[in-house]
Amino acid sequence: MQHRIDGERLWARLLAMAQIGPIPGDGSCRLTLSDDDEAGRALLISWCAARGFALRRDAIGNLFFRRQGRDADALPVLVGSHLDTQPTGGRFDGVLGVLAGLEVLETLADLDLETERPVDLCVWTNEEGSRFQPAMMGSGVACGILPFEQALAACDAGGVRVADELVRHGYEREPVPDIGLADCYVELHIEQGPILENSGKTIGVVTGGQGIRWYEISLHGEETHAGPVPMALRKDPVPMLARLIDLVHDIGGRDPQARCTIGQVRALPGSINVVPGRIEMTVDLRHPDEIELEAMHHALMRGCSDLSRNYPAIRLDVAPRWHSPVVRFDANLANLVRSCAERLGFAAHDMVSGAGHDAFHLARRMPTVMIFVPCRDGISHNPREYASPQAVAAGADVLLSVVLDRAMSRG
Amino acid sequence: MQHRIDGERLWARLLAMAQIGPIPGDGSCRLTLSDDDEAGRALLISWCAARGFALRRDAIGNLFFRRQGRDADALPVLVGSHLDTQPTGGRFDGVLGVLAGLEVLETLADLDLETERPVDLCVWTNEEGSRFQPAMMGSGVACGILPFEQALAACDAGGVRVADELVRHGYEREPVPDIGLADCYVELHIEQGPILENSGKTIGVVTGGQGIRWYEISLHGEETHAGPVPMALRKDPVPMLARLIDLVHDIGGRDPQARCTIGQVRALPGSINVVPGRIEMTVDLRHPDEIELEAMHHALMRGCSDLSRNYPAIRLDVAPRWHSPVVRFDANLANLVRSCAERLGFAAHDMVSGAGHDAFHLARRMPTVMIFVPCRDGISHNPREYASPQAVAAGADVLLSVVLDRAMSRG
């Protein structure tokens, strides 16, 4: 017999969590280490405390809730995700993986099932990277990939440091983060893209993740009055911005697997009757093949230096800010996800994650896999983000099966 | 004999005023009705009070300092400009016209010259339009061109209304603005462009002003995650932004007298790993010929609707926000400026103002003219804005001569 989670309880909790930091259109805004982020965590802590799942915190703000197994020394099975959101985030991104993980722990408790291994629910700090960069900060520090000191020094746009916010919320008294030894890590997430929905499948077996490269680009011209100076004598960076947009979108258009995004663009000082003196923008490049991602990187760099030659009056600065290499998840775990989905009667589809996830870091320390469920129109990082109660329950059922399979086996 | 102003006193006051709201690089930031704007006015009031020039204020915050003439009932000669600045403004834009006006009043007092008419120094509220739109607000209300209620309701980016700030500074107890009857208005200003400097001339005889049209344009796509959604399935407004930039700069490039500026560009929500759901931008179109400006307007509108057809997934909204028609200044006053410059030994050059000025509004109520002096490299709306002490004094000398000619004549 296949065990099932309680879909109604999970759905009700997703809606309840969305009430913390609510924004118009059913979305949520819980920026990392803000009061709303902390309030979301407090709600989760209250639910876990009610079921007696012991809480451990670490100095970067990661949370770990444990349901003990028969063998307290066995390597635990980890599940989880994150509760922080984008500024205009949805109700499912990250939250689903956390609350489905709680649902797994509770279902095991409801069924009074004694597992061999402990099962830990992990909540990672600052997966989104909206308020503080880099993204996937808590998991990066816990996995020894991001230096702790670098994470502490990260500042938001208002000059507040991660370290300040950790002290404000009392995390600085906790142990230095280290994921230590574990059996495996399994993360359920909405797909954040249209592939599952378009294929009519319910479960995405995520075999790995796209590589990601981030850049900050600035164009420096000369600020002047919009009226008197003839166009030909201006050092206006705006026409060069158009060429840069074309360059980036041309790189993205050459290969259907490539993704290129200009997420931030801002002209400064930003006055209607002033020719901008500066433009600041960001570029996000992704590809599931590291060689291709490297080629995109070089195309961007070459394009920028060509543009610099074509616009000698404008200085173009391009600064690579982050590189998350292509990730391969554990093949055995991927097979397990596939067979669990099959046993439960859900159609599954092998795929690569287009978004970055905490699981990318965990995969460098232990066998790791992700499970995707479809979200409507592929929309995410948007209040309109939506996954159906059926999809959410299906994903949590598969998560339960995978966890049970691993937690029941001896180390 | 030609009377001369005190160039050293004028220069020292320009430097003193720049110390109110100072910003790096010798610039000033005195946003309309801010504490710094009010502090700048207080400094001027202290200088005028020391010489006994009576102050009158109005309910939109305009200031009028009078040096009385022999005939208290004669129509006054008005001089003046503004003290508010752009967010990253220079030391001369507006300030020169005000302090040179003060210098004219003081020189008349120093010489103990009794004029026939009163001479009024005017300081207009919110010429720049950076914090509150529309620009040239105080002169627009005083001249009956901008409805007073509309000006009061204007909000800054933080939701503060002009009306709130006027109450905060105590202007609401003053009379409703009305420029009433006056003999003429003469405004000295830096050129804010490179024409005088390039021609080697000291005095610009400004025969009129370019027409100006302002627009707010927004592009509405669909916000989503930068990773998972294939480029072809996105509703990313950024590529359309590139086409819009090309459109606007193409309109500006067809005619050397045309000016086109995109001063504000912002992608929202503005996160590195989110495809923007919206882009907001502004367009500023200018031309010295109203027919040509109208043609530019239609080219922009036609281009926007062509783009809307080419990008059916993106909604383009274009809203005309302001139209300041081409201005013709008074021919007799322009002749007077030319002859005064000649008598003083300054090379003069007829020209059209590329920037908007309070004088554009005044010209609809009374004979009006402007006097330009060169500024280095044509740079303005920038901390690097610079006019030499010689140019500043030459402009103020011409202003004195023009004012004397008008103020000595009987009405």
C-alpha cells in the first residue's frame, strides 16, 4: 500500500503562510531576514512545535526540524527548501518544499511509522537573492561553498548587512553552519516554467540544473540638459543600451535551451528633462550545458568590447558577479523519484531545472534530487504563481515515498 | 557712461548659494520646497532684507523683492529666475538669473539711481519639475496658464503634495498668485548648451524658445522567473524597449534642430533573476518650429502603434504629459538686449532656447526676453556646470542695461 499525505492540510498551510507579508493579487513579500520573513518562520516553528519536531538553528539563520528515527546515529534524510520570497513573489516558490517537508514529517507521525533514519526538514536562508546577494546563501554557507564571512558582509540596498539582521533576530548565538553528514537531500518545488504543463505530466524528475552566470553592466556617458545640446554632441548612453539589449537577446535567441534576462535597467539620475549620465543593468545567462554557457559568456564579453569600440564616448563596464556551474543530480535518486511517481500513478517527465535552487549546493555534499510539479502558465516570481491542490498533493506524495524509501533503509 | 554691476560680489554669492544643499563635485541639490530649497530662499531673503528690498510672497511660493521707483503706480520691470535645482544640479542654472537680478537691484541702490518704475526681483517656485510635475509651476500659476488647484495636487515620488509642503513652509496664508500688470520680464540664464561657447560669443540674444512635449510610456509584459521559461514563450518587454529607444532616437536624428531624450527608464520589479513585468520610461521631444514638433509627436505616436502591432504580447501605453508650445519673445526687447550688449562691447549671437524657462510663461502675459551667457562644454543639470566669472558679470551687466532702459522710461 502507498502512503499518502494530507492534501487539505498542506493546502490550508500554503494559504496560511501566504498571509504573512501579503501583497495584492494573492502574492507574498517576505524579503530575507525582514520582519515578515521571520514571522513566516515563526508560523512554521509553531506548527513543528505542536508536533514535537525538535528545532536546531545555525548562525546563518538556517532552520532544521527533526523527526527522530530508530537509530539516532544514522545519517538523516533531508527535505526542505526556503520561505523567503521575491519582492513580488508567489505562494508556492520555496514554500511548497518546506510545507510539503513538514507534511512528510507529520504524515509519518500520524501513521506512527518508525523510520530507521531521522528525517530533517531544512529551511535555507536567502534562497532568492533579492535583498542580499548571492542567492542560495544559507545552503551555500552550510555546504562550505560560500565563505561565511562573505555572506555576513552582504549588504541590502539600504546598507543593512546580513550580519546586522542575523544579530537582530538572535541567530548569532547559534553554531556555525555545516550540513555535516547526511544520507541524501530531496527538494520538492514548483517547476517555474511551462514544460510540465505543456507535456500534461504531473511529476518532473529533475536530473540536474542549468548553469547560471550573473553580470552587472554600467554605461557611463555625460549627464546634461535635455534641451540645448544637439543630439550629435551628446554623450547619451541610451542608444547604446538598445544595442546591448539586442546583444543579450541575440545570445539568448541562438539556442532554445539558452536563457538570457535583463532584470534590472535604470537610467540615472532619472529626470524627464535630463540626458542620463549613467545606465545600470544586470544580465542573467543560463544553459544546461556548461560548454554552451561558457560560449554565451564569451559572446557577451566580445559583444561588450565591440560595443565599446562603436561608442567611444560611452564607457561600458561589465562585471561578472556570480557563476553557478551546471549541476547533475544523483542518478539513483532520480530513478527512485521516477519509480515512486509510477507506483503512485503519476505521469513523470525527466527535465533540467532552469532556476537555481538550494539543492544545487547540497548536490556537492550528498546524493541530491529534486521533484517538480507544474505551475499554471509557467508563471513564477509573480503573485499570479499558482499550482493546483492536486499537483501540490501529488508532489508531496512522491516526496513522502522517496523519503520513506531512504529513511527505512539502514545506513 | 555704462553702469556696471559688481562682478566679485555676484560671484561670491553664487558660491555661497551653492553651499546650500551641496553635493559632490561642486553641485547643488535643492529640490522644490525641500528644506534645502527653503534654506536657499532664506539666504536670498537675508541679502535682500539687508538692502531694504521689500518682500512679497504668494500662495504657490513665488517670491517678489521690490526696489521702489519714483512712481509707485508705474508698471514694474521684472527680473528673476529660480533657486530650485535638479537632483544633481549645478551652481548656475536659475541661480544666476536670481542673483544677477539682486545684483541689478543692489547696483541701482549703490548708485543711488532713482528709476521711474519699480524693479521687482522674482523667484519662481519649481522651475525644474524634478520633484513635482509640471515644471515651471510657480510662473505657470502666476501667469494663469497652470490651474492653481492642479499645482497644489501634484505629488512627489513619496506621495507628498505641493499643497502639504506649501503649508509646512507657511505659504498658504499668502495671496493667490497673479503676476498682474508689469512692463516687461527679463531673465538672465546660462545657455545650457554649447552654441555660444562654440561661436566664441559672450551674450545670447534669445529670440524665443523650443516647443517641448513630454510623454510617459509604459510596457506591460509578464513577470516571471529568469530560468525556466524558454525565451520564445516569455512576455519580456525588454526587447521592445530597444525598439522604442531606436524609434525615439531616429526621430531625433532626422533634423539637427530636433532634440529627443529618454531621461527615465526603469524595469520593474527590478530583480536580477526576474524577467521584468513592466518598463516605465519618459520621452522629451523639442523643436524650435511648432509644425516640426507636431510632426515629431505624430512620428512617436505612429511608431508606438507600429510597435504595438509587432509585439502583440506586450501592451504599450503612451501618455502625453505636457506640451509647452514654441515661444517667440518680444522683438523690441530682443533689439534692446542686442544694442545693450553692443554698447557694453560684448559680442552677441541670436539664438533659440533649447531648455524651457519661466520666461516662456511670462511671455504670454507681457513683453519678455532672455539673455544667455555661455557655460563650459554646454554642460548643465550636472554638478560640473560652469560659467566663468567674466561671462556671469557680462550677462549681469547687459541685464542691468536692459532694466535701466525700461525702468527709466515713463509708462
